[in-house]
Amino acid sequence: MDIKELLTTLNPHQSAYVNLDLPNPKNGEYMLCVFHLIPGGKLNMLQAACEVSAESSTGTNFAVQTETAFSREMNSLVYKVDIEKNLVWIAYPRRLFDRGGNVQNILTYIAGNVFGMKEVQALKLLDVRFPSAMLEQYDGPSYTLDDMRAYLNVYDRPILGTIVKPKMGLTSSEYAEVAYDFRRGGGDFVKNDEPQANQDFCPYDKMVKYVTEAIAKAVKETWHKKVHSFNVSASDYETMIARCEMIVNSGMEKGSYAFLIDGTTAGWMAVQTLRRKYPDVFIHFHRAGHGAFTRPENPIGYTVLVLSKFARLAGASGIHTGTAGVGKMAGTPEEDVTAAHNIFWLDEPGHIFEQSRGEIPENDKDRIKKVQEDHHQHVTKEDDSWRNMKKCCPIISGGLNPTLLKPFIDVMEDVDFITTMWAGCHAHPGGTQKGATALVQSCEAYKKGIDIHEYAKDHEELAQAIEFFEKKDNKDVRHAARRESN
């Protein structure tokens, strides 16, 4: 059936949630979503789309007697359908959502009950577009990659980081020692792994104390500042804040610590709480668990792009966005690089929508100039913060090593990201410190435009890394590259 025939199949309840002649959905009154939808049961595609529209806004599976003229104005509307591609566009009145800048509230609507409906066999949220009137209600990032670069005095290259491995089982002292070795080798950034908490063999308070001392020692010896990302995810609000306060009061220099939150499992309220309570700290969103929603083969859920867009809206300073097929994690350039660019730039096309993070008219000459500066200078200006939502930093991890730095940069098409290599440094034949040095040397080769094999001729650590990671019959490497990580 064509779309006109499909319209004749709708019952009155379903008809209240569709308007294929909706004038100008991008007029600022609507948040727009695109779903890939395959109907279930006996419903056709438009009937199923209307049921999704109802369930994700004001309705249920039947019209109710308690509707009012105003409540019907809050109905979301199916405004476009592509039958061949099974795509459905839905416009949500922005007034439908909690005006307190509540990401959890939005996702409860558009990625909540709809995933459990019998009327759908597949329902994947592919892309979302926020109007500027909504952007103003949300915090967005405060402490950005620009701030971290200024603190570290690192420009024109990625922030070089690692994750302490093994991810669990080291004592507090052993953990701090690994972090020290990486920093002593030249690395910038070390993060707790996502399950790091208050285990009996690695008490949280001692881990913070020893990492603080290890950072101070590494800074003194290398004359370069360092950053540590502490996992503050916890069982309750009070424990999370107590961990944050422990770090703030540890004696570490402001700027030398970040707060990592397991955003998908801890929840959006935890992310937004950290952003609002600690606006001067880098908020590091780890996405553990996201694959249950985002993997392309999963017919139910949402994309990496959608997750990443909401992370920026919530105020995350950075979020993991995948290795685009270069590393070990599932992902493609279309998925991972699109997500990375969408959370970093002011204006950027997504899978369906071009999303602007600007909060002033698109034709304003100052905004047009800012878009141009954004792509040329890559710096968020502090004196015009009312004009746009600040950038969110892509964080890259999962199976990379010094030999894959340039290939990933080539796919990414820029250096504005934090890379957190684990086995890529800790599996180095010379140990963590030399692994970090090899990563630094690989980055130097990239900046100088020299092939790493040529550069390795007089850089021993890089030469060892190349020999180790490029050796096809090295079973230990293959095992390490497949081991569970973030």
C-alpha cells in the first residue's frame, strides 16, 4: 500500500498522532526523531508508527475520556514515512519535556515503554534533533577539551592516555605504580577502569592517596602536568559525592583530576548531578553497557550517535565513541566518527539530521563566523558562551596501540580526542613506561609526517612496539586484543 492507502487504515485514536502535512517541523517547536521501524502483529507500518507516537508522548493503546484540548496539543506527530526503508519521522512538542533540563525525562518518553510494545518487531532510534529553545534548558559541557589542553599545554595532537590494566586485581599501591610508569614514560592521561570502586584489595581512599602522590612525583620528574580520571560511580548519591569530595580535597592541583561516571549503568541523573555540582571538573562519561542498545544488529534501541548527542546535552565533557573499526570494538567510521564529530562541532550532519548546537539564529552573522572559526581553530571561546552549547570530547579506547594511532587519526580526520590505550602500552615488551614512550614517539612521527617504521630506526621503544604488535604469529598480542575491555 502507498501512504494514502495507509492513512485510510488508521482508527480515530491513531489518527490523532499523525500529520503528514505538518508545516515546518524545524520551526523550533519540536524535537525531531527518526526511527527504523518494522511493525509486529497485524499492524501496518503507519498504524505501528502512530502507536509508537502515542506511547512515546501522551497516549496509550486506546483513546481515553480524560483527554483535554490542551493535552492533545502535546501529542507527538508522525510527520514523514519512508515505507521502502522502514523509516519513521516523529515530531515531539518541546513543551512535553521537563523544563529543568532533564535528559532522563526525554529518554523515558522516546526510548522507554516503546521498546517493549507488541506492535513493533524492530524499533531503533537513529537520530534526534534538538531545537535551540530546548538547548537553552540543558547544561551542556562546562569543562571542555580546550580547558584540559590549556592545563596540560598540549595542542595539535591527541591527549595520550591509558587505562590501568589488569582492570581489577591490583592493590592501591600497585595501581598507582602502573599509573606512575605511564606518566613517567610521557603519557598525559590515566583513567580508572569502569568497574573500579571500593574493593577490599584496593580501598578507594588509599587508591586516591597513592595516585595523588604518584602524579606529583611524575610531574616533578617530567616537568609536564598530568590528569587522572577517577571513577566516582557509586551505589547512592551520598557515596558518589563523598568520593568526589575526597578527590577535590586530596591535595591534587585543580585540573589534574576528572570524574568518570558509568553513565549508562549509573544513570543520567548521576551524570547531570556531577555536571551541576562540579562545573570546573572534566566529566568523563563511560558508556559501559551501551552495546545492548547501540549495536547495529540489535533491532531495538538507539544508535551511538543518539547516545553521544544526549551525553553532550547532559553536560558530559567527554564520552567514549568507539574506534571506528580500527581497534577491537564493534563499530564503523559511519557510526563512530559521525558520533564523534556531532558531539564536538557546532554544526554537523548526523545520520538523518544536521544538528546545530547554536542558540542564536542560524543566519546571524556572528553565528556563521563562529561555525567557521570552530572548524579552523577548534577552540571554544569563553566570551560568547550564550551563542552555543560547548563541545564534548570524543574518548577513544578498545584495542589500539602505537602502530594504530595514525590509522585512527586518518579515519577520524582530526586530532581532537583523548585516546586511552591499555594493552597498547602495558603489553609492550619493555613494560608500561616504555609502552608510553612508544606511544609518544608514534605521535611525534605523525606530527612530523614521518612513517613510524622510519621514525623507529632511531627510537628504540617505538621499534619494539612495532615488532611486537605487528608480529602476526604473536598469540599473546591476539589474546590481549580480544580480552574484555571498555
